[in-house]
Amino acid sequence: MAGNTFELEQVLLYRREMEKLRKQEFALAKHQLELVNEELEREEALVALLSREYQKCQQDIGCIDDMKLYLDFFSRKRTEIQQYGEQIEQLDQIMDEKRSDLMEASKEKKVLESLKKKQAFEFRQLIAVRERNFLDEISIQKKGKSA
């Protein structure tokens, strides 16, 4: 019964490993994107908080130096937020590429798995036909001896 071995078993194992690797790469890209999104949200919350403080400071004429510091800070934060936005776009594109790679690896693995199932099904059918033929032959031989 050596005919039941799947010739492409090593390829299937390789495809499974590739899918596993692609899953890890996708998860890492997603995690990096989430981290940058969280950092962006923190920066935007900080800017909103300090913006309220700045509005209070504007009403007090004695805070001219503080106003200059706030304006410099806002300028710097605006640049940082823009950079986070660009980084998010890049990471989102990378994540999409990793998702695509994962889907492709998954498809390749599924093709081989379905081929393996088909081959196993065909082998079981062949064995069933051989067993049926063998039992028919035994039955014919018994009828021939008893007659």
C-alpha cells in the first residue's frame, strides 16, 4: 500500500511554513501600524490640551513669552503629526502588501491540501474497487467449487 504517499508532501510542508511566516509578518505590520496610530492619537490629545491652555493664555496680556513658546510648540507638533500621518500611510501600504502575501500563501497551501485530499480519496476508491473485485473473485471461486 505504498501508493498512498503524497508525492508533494514536502512542498505542502513548505507552503504551510510560508503561510505561517506570512501570518507573522502581517501581524507585525499590523502591530506597528497600531503603535503609530496610538502615538498619533496621544500627540493629537496633547495638542488639544495645550491648545486650550493657549487660548486661556491669550486672554492674559502678561503671557507674551508663553504665547511664543506655545506657537513654537504647535508648529513643531504640527510637523510631527504630519510625519506620523505619512508613517501611517506607509505602514498601511506595507500591511496591505503583507495581507496580499498572506492570502497568496494561503491559496497556494490550500491548492496542495485539496490535491492531497483528492489523491487520498482516489486511493481509497481504488482500494475499495480492489477489495470488491477480490471479494467477487472469492465468491465466484466458492460457487465454482460447490457446483
